[in-house]
Amino acid sequence: MSASSMPGTTLTATTFRGRGVERRAMTSTRSRCRSSSTRVVALFDRVRAATVSSKAQAPPLTSADVTPGQGAGSPKWPEIHDRCLAMGVKTVDAADLPSVVSDPRRAILVDVRQTIEYDEWRVPPAVNVPYAVPDPNVIRRAVGYAISIKGGLKVRNPKFVQSLRSAAEARLSARRAEDGVVVLIDTKGGDLTVPPKREGSGQLDPTDSQCLRAAFELKQAGFKDVRYVRGGLPGAVDVAGMRYESEKWGGFLNWLDDTGQGERRRLLMYSRLLPDPTNLPGVVGQLAVFALIGLAYYDVGGVGTW
């Protein structure tokens, strides 16, 4: 049966023209959709290219690009203190530290002590990125050995910012290391909640610390959420109750606690008095000096009588 003979169906020229218009309209709509999709994709590609280009033009800042917090060219401590406040460095009380670093993908705890001290004992989950490193000049470093400075004389780590960025990128879930939470800790801690001493060198200022000098550099390098631990490592262990670990001295330190000698354990840990071979030259030298003084001014078996 032909279409023209179907009951109730009448096909006219007008009908065919209407259907042709509909087909042309649908074709035009599809064409416009494809054109819009092409424009959206092109726009996305331009935005992505601009982003890549922007990143290529502005590489991450390094330690060489910021005002140092220590050594040649660094401001005095009161100025660093004030600038840390102005840049928004945050304070974490030692008692609150466990909750702040409970999610290792959100926040990284960084121990900025020299590596030799970190290896002696540390507080998990801290990673070590030292703010000070042994002086590359062997003679100057040896002067530190002679006066019993553990690890010898030290200088500011010229790659601190880069090393911390690498550590954060390896651990944090943030797309950029600068977007994560960085919590800095050392033995002293420092304090931004009280004014610094405006007179003197600042070396004996209780508000001063290496972790705050490190925070000063990180904020300049673009890290958004930089914090320090007020109370330092002593507060983390003795106030917050965080455990410490030590392959070399753990048994001895635990024995001191178990035998009621916790004060002695704290003295050894927090005053950097755990023995180390780098202390030996200074100890021997000082003993020799004391022995000579003793022999010169005291009669010891007939020796030293002048």
C-alpha cells in the first residue's frame, strides 16, 4: 500500500516543505552546538596554555631569592619577629601539636635542627630539613670542634626552601607544596605572642628560634600556611606526651625515665649534651688546658711547684 493511499494521510507539497525546514533547522542547531563545543575546547586550551606559560615564567622561589633569616644580609631578630607577625606566621601551642599534625596528608611537621641532632632523637612524624648545615669551610668548621660545638660551626642552609618544598610535595595532598600546612619545630621553639628584646643581638632572646627564622624565609617564598611550635620539642614530649624515638640512645634515655631520672634525661636531650665524636676534640682540648692550669698553680706530687 502506498503512503498516499493510507487512510487519514494526505501528503502535500506544503508538508514536504515543512519537513525540509525542520531538517534544515535541526542541521543548523547541530552545527551551532559543534561550533560552541569547539569554541569551549579552544578556550580551555588557551587557559591551560596560559597557566603553563605563567608557571614557566614564574618558577618557584628558592633560598637565594629571599631575605635570609640568618647570616650575612639578614635583619636583626626584632625585625624578623615583626615581619613574621605581619606575614601571618601562626602559633601552635605544644599541647595542640598532636591534633594539628594528625593528618599527614594535610600537614607536615618539619624538624629544622641539624641532622646530627635529629639522628640522635626525634619526634615522629617529623621529617628533617635542617635550617643550619656544617660550614663548608673546613677550617671554620674545625673551630667549632675545638670549642665543643656539636657538628662544628654552622651556616644557613643555602637550599632550605628547595629541600622543604621537595619534602612537602612528597607527603602532602595539596596540588602545590605552598598550599599545604607546614609546621616547624626545634628545641627552643620561640614565641611570637610576646614582644622581642629590642636591644642587643637577640641571641639570648627567648622569643628567637631557628624555626621562626626558617618560617620568615618560607613565607617570603610563597608558603601560605606556615606555623611554629611554641614550647618546641620539650613541649611536644613533656607537655603533649608525644613519643620520641632514638636508635642510638633510646634504651638509655628510657632507663633514665624508668629510674626516676627524668630531669637528667631532659638535660641531656634538650641541652644537646648527648655524646658525639665531634665533641671529642673540644673536650680533650679543654681537659688539657685545665690540666696545664692545675699543674702550673697546684703542687701535685711535686709537679707544678714553681
